[in-house]
Amino acid sequence: MTTRHQISVTVNGVNYQREVDARLTLADFVRHDLSLGGTHVGCEHGVCGACTILVNGASMRSCLMLAVQADGAELTTVEGLSRNGELHPVQQAFIDRHGLQCGFCTPGFLISTAELLQGNPNPSDDEIADALGGHLCRCTGYQSILESVQLAAQMMREGTIVDAASPAEA
Amino acid sequence: MKPAPFDYYAPDTLSDVVALLQRLENDDIDAKVLAGGQSLLPMLSLRVARPEALVDLRKLADLNYIREEGDTLAIGAMTTKSAVEDSPLVQRRQPLLHAATRLVGHRQIRNRGSFGGSFTQADPASEYPAAAIALDMELKVVGPDGERRVAAQDFFITYMTTDLDTTEVLTEIRVPALPAGTGWSFQEIARRHGDFAMAGVAVTLRVENGVCRAPRIVAFGVGATALRLPEAEQVVDGKALDSALFQEAGHAGAAALEEPSSDVHASADYRRQLVAVLVARGLAEAVARSAA
């Protein structure tokens, strides 16, 4: 039998064992099999960036992976950004600077921003645009997103809110 | 579920992969090799591709490396594009390859996409085939009859088609060092950051006593494969350098294009015009970067 597969994944610090269809995308697995609906599914072919999650700490489009390919991986979805009811500074900054309107694209932006700021605590506007260029937002016009990321970077540099981006703990 | 059903295999070793591909071929099963999946997964979801079996290379950890072998950089086919992008070795030894990598999709794509995948995918608008021809890369391929090496120039046959047999796997890409002092440029124009290029060019050359030597000009996004533009190269080869000559080379290269693609993104005429401009820009940048 090669169409059904047993997989083990750790999502936001919790281990899950499931049997999945080979053709199930990681995005659908996270949403339907694990009931983690924060990961949004937009275009389903790798254009919009809404479904971006961290796989072993690196941002990837979960619609462009099969669930079976994530066997043994550590994942962080948008649900894994906050800690003990405290929002991640990136989430707080997106609220404070109106980095979202309808919110559909937001989970992807939050994940890629968290990854960016972990490696580059003080990014330029160009570096932010480069890191987030793979995400589409139809509401904001992007300017408020840029400002949100700059604010998040500042909050994390100043330690206003403790960084919770690392997927290993929890 | 978006993709049509398929059998999925993830063998532990390269020889298991090759044996499996051979068995599937013998059983007349349409199988596809899955590497990073950043081109294949969209094709599956859109059902443009409906293979009966997928053979995933994800467990072949020994195809993930970037190492120096004498003057050559050897890069394992399953190395991610981000690893190539971030590699100080690539940045120092092959800045053209680094520049080309920065133009492939977005970071989220490069984090998953394999280095080798863009070679086997052979999309004529993609960056790596052009870089491969510009840099004379050599591709190491393993199949049932063992290993063979193919020059980049012979690997890309036509639109999305390579010299790779259905039972073979691309395992390594070998990038020879450029001669000291070589200038380079990698240019493309896309509608949006991260999109496939409407047109692009890769240029390498040397400058000796104010004269251009060994120019190599490769265009992509304008034909069935990335292609050298000998007509443009001849214009500058052995000549003293000036910007009017660069423009002349651009026009010669553009005029020689047999059939630039014409689609919703750009007409054939517009692509010709882009090539003319990019060749001139590329030559100027490569000359500025050459050590002479």
C-alpha cells in the first residue's frame, strides 16, 4: 500500500501521529487533520504565500509540500507564535500599525516576518520587501505592513516583548 | 484534495531510487521524481501533471552539499537554493551563480526548492539553465548503467525537456571556476519581484589591454531553452570597449533570436527589445566588474 502513509510531526511543540493520503498537502493536513485553522489557504499553487509555515525553522509554503514529506519535521504555524496568552511582538506590531484589514494573508506575513527578524533584527525597508515579496495582500497596499515589521523589529530589539519565535521550545 | 491520486515512495538510498525508477518503467507506470517540489506541486495541484507514482528524493541526505574540488564547486542536487544563496563559498567563488539564485522565486520557495530541480525542470524562463550555460557547468547523472556527465550546453534540449532519461537522477552540478579577472553580469526583467523573467541575460568576459576577450552572452525567457547569442558575442569579441558597441551587440543578439515567445506577459517584439537592452547593460556591468 503506497497511497496511505503513517507520519509523525511536531507542530508548535506538540507531537501528532496520523495516517495520511499521499496526495494530501501539508496545508490541508494542518487545517483539516490537526484542526489548526490559522494557516490560510489562498491560491493552493504557491503564488499567494498565505499558507506559509516554518518547517524546521525555515519558512515554506505548506501548499507546496505533501504532508507525507513533513514526516519527522518540526513545524510552527501562526498558532505557535504566541506564548502563554501573550502575543508575539510581530502580532502586536501588526495590530498597532494596522498591518492587516481582512486578515486572510496575515498568518503568512506573520510567519515570514518572524523568520526574517530572527536572522536580521534590524532590517532595511528593502530587506523587508525582499523577504515578504512572496506574500500577496489585497487590502493594505503593503505600506502599513512595512511599518508593522519595522515596529516589531524595534520591539524585539528593545525586548518589549520576549521573543517567542523559536519553534524548539514550548 | 487537489492533486490526482498517486503512489508515493521515499527510498533511503540513491541506488534504491534508481532501482525503483527502473521497476516502474518496466511496469509501464508513469513516475515522476520529486525533489523540492516547488514546480511539481503546483503542476500536481493544477492537474497539469498526473503521474501515477512519485519518487521523493528527500531522504538522500548525501546529495546535500557544497564543496570545493580543486577549481570546481561541486553542489549536490538536493542542496536547497537558500543554502546556495547563503553559502560564502558560492558568494566568493561564483558571484554570478549567487546573483542568479537571488532571482529564483522568493525566499519561501528557495527554502524548499532544490538546486538540481531547476535544471531538470528546464523552464526556459528560469535562471539556472542560463547560468549553467554561461558558466559551463557539468551535470552528473546516475542511472541503471552507472554515472555519466553531461555538459550544460547538451543537457537542455527544448521547453521543459532535458537529456535525462526517466530512470536517471541528477545528483551533482559541477561549476568550474571562471578565469581570474573575469567580469560577469546577470540581468532579468520580470513584471513582479520573484516572477519568472520575461527576458534575461547572463554575461561573462575578460578585458585585456582595453579589448574584450572570450565574451559569452546567454539569453533566457526568449526561446525553448536558454541560448547563447554568438551574433552578439562576435560584435564585441576582440574589440575596444565602448557603450555604442554594447548597444550594437544587443541589437545583433535580439535580431538573431529565432522565435521569442509571445504570451500574455510580453509580446515577441517586446522580448526582443528587452534582450537588446539587457545585453548592453550586461556587457557594461561585466566590463565594470572585470579586473583589467
